[in-house]
Amino acid sequence: MYPIVMKIISLVLTCFLTNAVAWGQGQSTIKIEPGDSGEEIVRKAAWVVPTINQYAYKKLEYNCFVHFGPNTFTRNEWGSGMEDPKTFDLQDLDTDQWCRAMKDAGMKLVVFTAKHHDGFVLWQSRYTRHGVMSSPFRDGKGDVLKDLAASCRKYGIKLGVYLSPADLYQIEHPQGLYGNLSEYTERVIPRPVEGRPFANKTTFTFNVDDYNEYFLNQLFELLTEYGPIHEVWFDGAHPKRKGGQKYNYLAWKKLIRTLAPEAVIFGKEDVRWCGNESGGTRVSEWDVIPFTEDPGQANHFPDIHGDPGKRESLAGAKYLHYFPAETNTSIREGWFYRDEETQRVRNADDVFDIYERSVGGNSTFLLNIPPNREGRFPEEDVTVLREVGKRITETYGTDLLAGAQGDKALLDDDEDTYLLGEEGKGTYVITLPQPITLNRFLLQEAIKTQGQRIEKHVLEASVDNRWQRIAQGTTVGYKKILRFPAVTTRKLRLRILEARTRPSLSKVSAHYYKLRPPRLAVSRSLEGQVTIQPVKDNFNWKLIGIDYQQNLGNAAEIRYTIDGTTPTKKSSLYSGAFFHTSGVVKARAFEKDLAGGIVEREFGMTRKDWTVKASSTGSEKYKAHNAIDGDVSSFWHSDENQATPTLTIDLKQRVELKGLIYTPPANFKEGLIEQGAIKVSRNGKSWKEVQIFDLGNLVNDPTPRTVKFDKAVKARYVQVTALRGAGGSTSASVAEIELLVKK
Ligand code: FUL
């Protein structure tokens, strides 16, 4: 059928459908009948399409997460819930600066932590005093969310709210509502508060307990007085639980669907967590996910790991549901702002790489930028955002297929025109008037009405009149970005090799990313020898048989500093490993006038003379020395159920210490230290506590964490004790411990 006809049908259908239903003959949830064969299940999967809200959310592609609250001032990742509201001593706030930075970056929506796990609210809620209303911020009259909502309207950024179901204040406070075993009774939402009438006169009646009433009342405030709200973010993490508190999510959902009809709900049936917080992405990201119960009636949505959408995962499904992934990670080490000295910031190479792998891997990228104690996005973060925004525009703002000969439905920018291939395959040839040089190729399926179908594809270029494979991939979905070494050609051929039924392609485009000098990695041996080398990119170069070096050239020279300053072309030239006792090494590759991303590593003192003892060791494989051997793949793991697992380190010399770096095991979930204590001694017998440190939720982002001591301290012996393990584990595991010395 002609594309224009498809467009008219699609438009007519769109006008009459509500949010809950998708377009055309596709549905956002399709029931599997008991007698359905494997093939029929796969065919049904091909007709699972996004709701109108989900599709609008997919098109946002790249959004901003903002974590802000008392943790910004305590420098913790997880609060206790009993922080004095005066801790939130915010004197300045510039949400316009936040929104300008988002705009420059090309971000479309911001999700703001209106209430994190600590239960402190950052808006003038009627239903608690534990928030900005009791803080010094504008003498208790400030409303961070209100400022942000105004800035969002001013800069055209959509607004989302993060409202943590976990609430430590309501758990810890003697009159707290969380898990107080209150009766389930009929409650009217919103509960009227004297002198604080709502403009929105909608009311609801739910049979709920105290905490769910509290939560519903706060949702009502957020959804009616700051909107329109386009994403509601429910965090699945719980530092603590109490009284078997249950969540009446179906009541929450009714409120959201009524009061925020354009919103998607993260952490429930609209958007799922990608399964990690370190920026990792799947090779094949399916939006069509099997369920064993009706997702529209479910109260709980467990985290999804592995490869949930592959064909083998569909067998046994009772329902197939459109359930897109969101890749959320932070630009800094941790979700909240801590400091400029020790809190590492991702460089532009790293963020741009995650952008291409997430947005270009059928996921939505939610990048967290934590405002500092001055109420502003830190300058270094803004610089990275701006550089990444520039690279996105420079690369994807120009389509090298402009003027090409090929199927118009593929080459135009009309999401309602698309090409259907044959059953399970398709071949598309694009011929250009002049040769182009490309190293990126972008594909989009017509998921709006046709669902996600492509399972395997390959891209070829005509070189010396021969088809040469330049890239290959599996799923496409809303968007796939193929990355490969640059090739110059006048002819491209895209072949769909496997698909769940007739593949539907609505868009292809070609691009060139101006390669920066290579990303670098800085490492140091036990003896203190520092090595700096190019990072092999995440691309699967070997998959397409290309030697990645040919693409990056070897013209790059590496310059570095060891005094904390930013490397320039005049800095020390790296010509091989060099000895470095401790402190920050910053490195940058230069290629003619192009500068690569800055990479920095802070090293503790050399450890070759150290000895270490553990309070217990799970087995020889997890011996204590693994924690100081310089090999992050080996780690110490204590016995299970040991009260306070401890490492005692003899530095063999007395030094002045200013902090430590804890590296958790990368692929081992037991015993990651969320909270710990540091003690020091001159003689190994009498100990002095230096600091308690809180690292929050490491399980989903097990990367090195730096703890800066409030005050430098002289010692020869150091004890690191685990006080709380991630996920309630009662052991401790340490891949590396490094100690930072005061120069
Ligand atoms: C996790 C939380 O525990 C972190 O503090 C952060 O909010 C992250 C986005 O989600 O579950």
C-alpha cells in the first residue's frame, strides 16, 4: 500500500485512540492463548506496539536526571531519614542554569528527585514538615520543584518527578506513617488541608493505609501543581523496610493516568530499568517483554536482567507487553554532588559513547547531573554536556543520504511512511550522486504501528565494485546506530537477514562522526609504574573484521600532568611507563589541533611493601592480599554472617593520609560495602576512628569510590571495617583498597 495511504490510515486511527491503547491493529499488551505455538507467539510479538505516551517518550531519546537534597550537603549517597532539615542549607538556586545546560545538551526532559529515600521533600508539601519548609532555603518558603517547573516552561524542557516509595523519615520517625500497621480504610484523596485549597477539584476514594494515603496525597500535589508531568519515576531501591509496608500501586496509577495523562511511569508498566547504573547497554534491546500476569493489573514489576526479549524468552509468556528500557547513569561518581577534588566526572568521550550505545541501542538515555551546594550544575559537568551536545548535532544533524536514490519512505523524515520487507527479510539499496565517507549508519523501525521485528541485519558498501560488509547488528526497534571505521562509497546495501515477520523500516540515514584522538586509560603497577594507552572502543571491531587502529590513525600524541592541571600540548609527552608514587595523573591525546577527552586517575601510595590481614576470609580464592594486589579481577571476600568484616593494613611506614579509594568487585554482588568505618593506628594496637563513610547503592554501579577524610591523619596502620553491605549482605568484598596521601 502506498506510504501516503498508510499515513492517512495511521492519522485517522490516532485521532480516536486514548493513551491506554496503541495505534492501528497493534496493541501495547497482547494476550497469549494456551494453544499458541512458538511461531504464533513470535508473530504476536511483532504486533506489540507502544502506547501513545510510550512512543512520545521514546522520541525524547535523551533526558536529564537531577539528584538534589540533603545528601548534597552531607555528601552521602543515601540519607538516614533523620537529617535535620537545616542540613539543606541552600542559599542560592539557579534552575535556569540547569535548563540552559540541558537545552545545550539536546536533552528534552528532566526527572527531579522531589523526594529521595531520605523522605525529605523539595516542594512545599501540605502533608509533612520534613522538607524545604523546615530548611533555611528562602527561610522555609523555598520550593525547588516550583523553580524548576518555571525554568522548564521557559526553556521548553518537559518535567518528570522522582518520588521514592522508600521513605526513611516516615520509617524512623516515631509518628512515621511507613509500616505503622494502620488500618486499610476508605480515604479521600487529596485530604483537604486548612488554608491550602487545591485549584484542581478532582477527588478520588481509595481503600488504603496511612503511608499510601500520604503517598497519594503527595502525588496529587506533584501532578496538579507543577505539571504537566511527563514521567513519574518510582525507584525500586529500599535502604530499609518496616512493618511489611505494601504499596497500592494500582491506586497510584489511577491518580497518575487521571491527573497526568501524558506521563509514562518508570519502574512500573510503562518504562523499565535497563538493569545497571554504570551506563552498560545490551547488544540486543527488545521492547517487547514476556509477562506471566497481565501487566495492566500488576502491582509489582521486578527488575529485568539478561536478554528478556529474545525469541527463547517468549515461550511460556502469558502476555507480551511493550516495555521499553531506560539507561540511567550519572555523569559523576555517585548520584549526588560531593566535591570537585575526589568525585570523578565522566569525560565527553565516555558520555557520547553511552549516548550512541543507548539511544542508538533502542533505549532512552537518562543522564544524571547533580547540582552543587550553590544550587547550580557544576561547571565541569556543563562543559561535558555542551561538548556532547555539539558532537550529537555535528554528527546526527547532517544526513549524508540527502539527495540519494532509494525508497522515499526510508529516506524521508516522516515516521508514518515505512517500507515493509518480505517475510523475515528485506534488501534495500541506496545510491548516491557523489561518494560519501561515513562511519555511522542509523536505522529506525516503524514501531509506532508495526512493532519491533528486525532480529539481524548487515550493512554493506560498494567498494571497488564489490559489496564489502562494513557493519552488522541484531535488533533495531525505535533506533539503532551502527558504528564502524570510516568507509567511502557511492552505494550502500542494507540487508535484513532475520525478522519476526515482514520487517518495517521507517528511516535510514548515514553520518560521519569526526573522530577525536583516542580515549585513554591510565593504570599503575604495584611497583608504581604508570601506563597510559588508547582504550579499545566499545565497538565490536573484530565482529566486522576491521583493525580498529587503521581508523584512529597513530598520529595521536599523549600528553599528561601529575600536578592536577589539565594537560595541554606543552605538557609532558608520554613515551612509556613512568614511576609515580601517588596523586592525580591527567592525560589527553592530541592529534594535530584536535584534543581528546581528559582522563584522570588518582592513585594512592604504592603498595608493594604493604601487608594485610582480614578478620575472616571466605576461602583461599578470596584471600586478603587480593585487596592490595593491583588486580581488580581478584578480590577479598570475608566469611558470610560476620558482624563487622575488617581489613587491617600495615603500610610499613608512617604517612599522612587524606583519603581512600575503594574498588568493589565488578561482577560479584555479595558484600559490596555501602557503609564503612576507617580507623588508624601508629602501633597496630590502639586505634582511632577517622571516619564513617556512606557509598549508597553500589550494586548497580560497582565502580571505584573515593572517600576523602574530613581531616588528614598520620598513621602506619589502617583498618577498614564494613558496617553495612549492599542489599543487606552480611559479608564484605574488596577488589582494591588504595590510600591517598597528603603531599
Ligand atoms: C537507585 C537509588 O538507590 C540511588 O540513590 C539513585 O536514586 C538511583 C537512580 O536509583 O535505586
